[in-house]
Amino acid sequence: MKGMGWGAPKGSPRMSSISNPRPLSWIVVSVGALAVFLIYASFVLVSSPFGATVHDLFYGVGGSGELDTALVSSINKDTIVANLNKSIDLVGDKPSSDPQSSTVSSGVSSDNRIEGTDIKSNSEVELSEPESVNAQVTKEGSGVGTSDATASNPQESVTSSENSKETGHSRLPAQSNPRIDLPVAGTNSSNAEVTSSNEASPSVWDSTSTANPESLEKPNKASYDGAVNSGCDLYHGNWVYDPLGPLYTNNSCPVITRMQNCQGNGRPDKDYENFRWKPSQCDIPRFDPKKFLEIMRGKTLAFIGDSVSRNQMESMLCILWQVEVPKNRGNRHMQRYFFRSTSVMIVRIWSSWLVKVSSEPFDYALAGVDKLFLDVPEEKLMEHVPKFDVVVLSSGHWFAKQSVYILNNEIVGGQLWWPDKSKTMKVNSVQAYAISVETILTALVTHPNYSGLTIVRSYSPDHYEGGAWNTGGSCTGKIKPLAPGELVENGHTNNMHQQQVAGFNSAIKKATNRSKLKFMDITDVFQYRHDGHPGPYRSLDPNKITKRGPDGRPPPQDCLHWCMPGPVDTWNELVFEIIKREFDVVAS
């Protein structure tokens, strides 16, 4: 005590209190009064609305570590962003190797040659990824049914049967770490799910969420299992800001295709990496790569589709790469990565349309133009399918490419091709897409030797504004997810999504084997992520144009594929969630 009084002037209150201590009775009374006050204050805090708010602020809601979205919506996100960006390197990192040339052992097949260069020139996105119209809205039509189940709920669906037989195709189209979550955009696909009166309260954004277009066909609800051990709808919710950031960086994954390495290509902003999808009724845990490999022990996961499918496969590899470097067992026909610790194989098969394609002459269609046999599944794909335990299937964007449509051995239509203008086309590109979806899915659910889980990832929206991919469309300068009310309807995206759902529902009714089929509806969810594309940052060229010219013309860009890391990683979080539920694994 002496030492504590050395710095005090003589006669100061501090010295007086030491030399003239208070009586013991005064101290007892003071302590008692303080105790009574603290007890009363605690009671008021716990019982009052203010107390509940404070409790939620510090401890989260329901022990999930999530903040009440209505409360946090008032927090200034820009302040958080400004503080985070102080430590962000705005210059791209060291270039990653191009997986198209370095990750596939030996030669490249003709299919891979088509895909190998995503950008034709400095002014176009190659037709392996084209398709497009402006920014958009599509409603979830997720969900589907099985041939023998009865329940409802359109999000994922299951098919199950015992006998197998081929069906003819003759129709013509008729997390554990607490964090601050800042809601940015929400979706609420009322057409895809019937909401019960006792459903959890919607988030602050849900009242302004987009509505499902009335014209969109509802998915078949006969056996939409939703989720094992959970009634949570994965496809209604909000994009929330997550300070924890992505699961990997462009420097920690060597298989990112150059055109998707946005940071490596010099993109200056980084916020697009930090938004995570948050369903309204639950939380999707951060992807745990060790747990994924353990659940998938001894199994093979295959991604089948075009370059957007490759985008998703590389995202999965990047996530898993953080805990184990796989052995490349790929060849000229198929990319294959083997994780020794659990004998898990990640496979990718290139299939631009998922149906049989030929460039040989057919009837009055000359050689050189792709002929799509809409009612015949691609042979190479079907040859490998029985080896797979889980298949993630996706397609759609190649239907913008010049092609001839053949159904029941007859030319019925074409895209950018129709030599006889006196005849009316029976099938256009959107209708052809629906038929192709039905064809490949029917082939899977009737295949006598396939009993795996097929996850159909819905149509991936592009965000070309002011034009298409080859007519000056742009997503330059988009750095945040769209807010509610900012979406611009894209009729083409709506139609493609609707026809995909129609093809899915038709195939479900023909199921004869024990395979299972689920619809992962990301279309509406990703309408809000116009910030997640490479845009002009699709090239390492230091002299590339990244801003509009004096005449307002936008620079060449890619508004179809997704930056890595970025929103595309959410697709694999959803895939993992579906797998956990399918295998009845308790969510972490």
C-alpha cells in the first residue's frame, strides 16, 4: 500500500482515505447494497426484451453461433470491410498451373481439347461456356419424386425401384465457429415448397424476397425427402458476410484453371470470397474436408458436364487439397484424383450435352455441324456410370452452340442452324435441353448396374448485362451480392431452369433401379451472385483491359464461370450436405 501512495500529492483524497479508513460497518452496508443492485439488474436484463437482445448478441441464437439477422442488419458492413481490406494484398498472387495441361496425365482427348481453352479470343467466352442473357431471376423448382414414395417437399428427391428396363423416348416438347453474419440477399421460392404455419420466422430479408414466376412448372413432389434428420430447406435463405473467409486461397490450390483464378489475374477486390449461403431454417456447417473423406471412404464421386462442371470439380479438389494432396491417376479420357488415406476417388468426365453427339452427315445436315441425338445418352458416360457411388450432373450452356437436333431418327430442329426456312422447327434449343435432361436421367434411373446417388445441379445463371456473352454483355465492377429487389428477370434462364425441372420430373416417373436422384437447386440462390464471376479478370495479361472504354464499351470478360475461391464453393457445401443426409450422418 505504501508504494501505491508514493505518487499522490500530500493531502490528496487518496492519502486521506488511507490515513482515515472507513468504519467496518460502512463497508458491510456498501457491499450489501451493491449486491442487491447487481441481483436486481441481472433479473431485469434476463427478463426484459433488451436483456434477450444482449444475450443473443453475445451468445448467438440457439447455440449455433449465428447472430439474429434482424439485429445485425443495422451493423455497418462497410466499416468491417474497410478494416479487413487493410491487410489484403490487392495484387494477384503467383500464377497457378493450368490443370488442363498439367493435371491430366498424358494426351488430351478431343473433348478436352474443346474445353481446354475457355476463352476463344480476347473478346469472347468460348461456346463451351456461352449461353447467356442478362442478369436474372429463376425460381427454385427443386424437388422431385420417386416412383414408389409418397411424401412431399421439393428440394432433393429420391428414386428407388428394383427391376430394370430401358424406357423408350418418343415425346416432343409440349458451422461451429461463432461469427457475425450480415444478411445481403435472400430468396424464398414459394413455388417449390409449401410452408407450414409453424415454420421458423423468416429472416429480415425474406419479406422482400423474389417470387417464383407463375409460369414455372412445379417439381414433382412425390417423395421429396428434403433431408434425413432435418426438415431444413437448403435453398431458401440469405447470403451473409463471413469474416472467416474461404476454405482455401488461390495460392494453396494448384489445380485452379487460369481463367477462374481471379486474384491471380489481378482482381483488386476480395469481398466476393467472404459471402456464405445461410438457409433460413438452419446453418450449413463449414465444409470439413477430413469428415468428407471419411464419409466417402472407399467411394468415387464423379462430376459430369461441361466447363462449369469442371469449375465445381476443381473447387472440390481445392477444398480437399487442404488436408491431403491426392495422387493424379488421370488419363486422356478422364480426370481422376485419388486420396490414399481413405481410398476416395474424385473423377471428372467431360460431356458437353450429356447425349450422343456426331459430326457425321445425317439426312440433309452436312458434315461438320454437331448433331445431337436427343433421345440417346452419351455412350462413354454410360459406360463409366456403374463405377460411381455419387454423380454430380450438370449441363445447359452448350445448347447455345450451333447444332442439329435429332429425335426418333428424324431432324426436328436446330440452334443457329435451319437450312429449310419453309419448314417449321418442332424443337428449339430450350426444348431440346429438356429432352436431353430426361434422356440422361432416365438412362441413369433405369441402368441395370447403377445404384448410386445422382445429384442434379440446376442450371447455373450467368450475369451478362447489356448484352450476351458475345454481344458486349458485362459484369464489370460487380463487387457485392445483389440486394433484394435488385434482380433483373432473365427469361432465358427462367426457361432453361423450368425445362430442366420438367425433364427431371419426367425421368423420375420411369425409375426402375435402386439408384437415387436428387435435385440441387442453386439457380435462384446464385441469381444474387453477379459479383462472383471473373469478369475482365480472366487473364494474367498485365495489359488486359479491365474498365469500360471512353465510348462506354465494356472489356472482354467472363460472366458465366465462377472465381475460385468464391461462390462456387457453396455448391460443394450443398453436395456434402446432401451426401451426409443421404448416408444418414448426423450433421456437425
